[in-house]
Amino acid sequence: MLELAREYNCPIRNPIASGENPTAGMPGVAEPMGEHAPRLMKEFNARTTDTFFVHFYDEGATHAQLLDIFGKVATGTAELMCHPGYVDEAFAKESVYNFQRERELKILTDPAIKQAIEANGIELVTFANL
């Protein structure tokens, strides 16, 4: 991934999450990833966010959790792992994480969340801005 990111000059997801459990949400290779990823990211000079929040997922995808994350966003860039979307019958057959997507979308588009983003001085950007 790092070699491809360098070849195509594209930013990538920061593999180390912010908070108490830096490999939360990662596959079973989390321990080696937590040990080697910071060194490799630096070695490849990978463009990525300064922080990566993984806790807005499944049962953790709540208004309260999102507001808590907003309070932890510091100077720099941050990625919020989320999977918002609409689910139709075909998609529901293909994914086990489907109706949670609609709940995430509802929370993320709530006008109160938009107000909280503005109140916390957060500017929404895309990976193209990195």
C-alpha cells in the first residue's frame, strides 16, 4: 500500500487510531501493525491525516460518541471512520453491516451535528486536501 501511495502520489488512511487502543478496528495483525506502522509511515513519508478516529462504528455510532470525538479533534487533520449509506434489498444481501449505515447517515446529516462541527471550528475536507 505504501509503495502504491508513493507511486501514485496519493494519501492513505492512517493505520494507527487515536485514543487508548491505537489498533482498534484493525484485523488480527494489529499487534505487528502497531509496532511497525509508525516507522513505515515515516519511512515512506506517507500523506495521511494527523489523527484517525475509529469509535464511530456499529453500536458506537451515536450522537454522543460523535460529539465526544469532535471534542478530541486537535490542530491538524483527522479522519472519522464511518460507513454511511442507503441500503436496498440487493445491498442487504451482500453486507452484514447494512442498516447501521443508514443510522450513521442519519446522525452525520443531523442539523445538530452540523452546528456542533461549526461550534468546534472543524472544517470538513477530503483526502484530496491532504
